[in-house]
Amino acid sequence: MKKALIIIVAILAVLTLAVIIVVNVVSADMTIESDTEVIIEEGSGTAAIAQTLQEAGVIKNSTYFRIFAQSNGIDSSLKAGRYTFPAGEYSVRDVCEMLILGGVSTDGELTVTIPEGLTVRETAELLAEKGLGTVDNYLTYAAEGDFSEYDFIPAQGTEQAPATRLEGFLFPDTYQIDPTWTEEDIFDMLLDQFVTVWESNGFDEQADEQGKSVYEVITMASIVEKEAKVDEDRPIIAGVFYNRLNLSTPMNLESCATIQFILGEPKEVLTYSDLNIDNPYNTYQNPGLPPGPIACPGKASIDAALNPTESDYLYFRAKTDGSHRFSETFDEHNEYHEGDQ
């Protein structure tokens, strides 16, 4: 009996080692020797996409790709289109990220997804990476373009660094873009989409009823966008910030997101010197809303800025799962410990 148990344990150990070796092999980076074009057909599921990629030599194992996409919750975000993989090394994550951003459609247009929460510069960088113009041309247009038809865009020269005039208004969405379009054409399309979403959802009417300008709403929405990780928290966070502003003795917003905006490059941990930066966007030092938006918010954050949750909360702190813990008093706020849920 003891001998049989030892044999079973040995077999399990060998099988475990074999599984580890196989996983390491199929999950290793794939080297593509020459530029490879792959067409992902409309309506393709994750299994079909994985098989197409394996047959093209872009990934090593379709099963591993499918498990990776599903376990990371991105299988429903993979887009159809024509993709070109330049020669080089690709991890499964690299391939998934390319398919999330989108490729050239079969009629020649490029599918590009602009995520929520990007700044104008980050949006320009994403578009340039897709081969759609240059960052400098986008930023020049943002600074010098004629946007007089949009009454919510500040006049040229009135913006305060590090913001651009278009900050907050390049609407995050998935777009079909003709590669022959200019930088001006593309930014205009994103601005027009903002107007469409703003008006079709009744945000214009809600703002008028509340006596708020487009600029005020989008400024608040941009802060909510950068602070919130889950949709359920967005209106509560907006409510916290409005509560601070509406106190008889108003509190500063003290949003770390505004400090990150000033810095330009995200920092994992902010220092006290960061919080003392002399800049109008520093909501630790300056009362009220910052001079303008700090990012381009999505529909959920705009809705939250117009429909905040009514509460007595004045504080919030991130939890390990990405959601937030809300508190009414500073003492309660300080009772939270890392790892609490």
C-alpha cells in the first residue's frame, strides 16, 4: 500500500512537472520572422480567432490563447479586422492588446478604440501609434485650431498648462477611421461624437436645469473618470466631491488624479512635495474645481457628474479590488487598513 502511494505521488509529480513545462512552452513569446497579415472575420468567436492566429504563426497554441483571453475577461473585446504583425517577438498579451485596439476593417478603414480617461496628448499618441498622423500635428491643431463652432471650447491662449483647449472633449469610443484622413479630420470626428453623446443623452438639458456649464460638468466628470475604477462608484465619488464643495466652509477636492495630471507621467505613490506643486490644477492647494478637465471622460462619468449620489460622505479610499470605501468623517476614513473589503 505504501509502495503504491509512493508510485502515485511520483506519477502526480511527473504530471505536474509536465504541465508546467507545457504551459511555459505555449505561453512563451512567439517570434515572427517576417511581417504577417491576419484577417479576423466579423462575428468570429474567441476559439475561431485563436485558431486563425495559430494558423498564421502569430501564437503558439490556440487553447492557451483562448484560456488567457477568457481568464482576463477580454475575450468579448477582441475585434474583427485586418492586422499586420511586423517581424519580432510577441507575447499572448501583446497580441490580445492589438486585437482590443482594433485593426483595419475589410473595406480599408482602421478600427481604433479610444479608452476612457485619456488626455489629449495620450489620445494623440494612441492615434499616431496606429499610423494615423503625428503627435505634433494633433497637438498643434488642439492649440491653434478654429473651434468657434463649439461654444464649450476655450478661446485660443486661455488654456492653462498642462491642459490643451480640447481636454475633456475627445470622446472615448470605437471609431472607423479612413487612413487618408488628416489629424484635423480625426479630432473633429471625436469632438462631433462628444456633441452627439452630450445631446442624445439629454446631458445638455440636465446641465441647464442645474445651472452648470458644459465645462463645469466635464471638469467634474474627468476627475470622476480618473478616480473611479468601477461604474457603481462613479456617482458616489461625484457626490463626495460636490459635498466638499457645498460645505458652509468648503473643503478642497484633494484629488490625487489632478496631481497626476500635472505630473504627466503616472506615479505609483505621490509624495508630499507632489501635493505642494504650484499649479492651478493642484486641488490640494486650490479651492473649487480645477481650471478645466484633466482627461476625456466617458458617458458613465458624465452621467455621474450630473446625477451624483446623495449622501453625507466626504472621504473615500481605494480598496484592493479597485472599488472604494466611503466615509463621513476623517476618523472613520483613517480606520481603513490596506486589505480591508
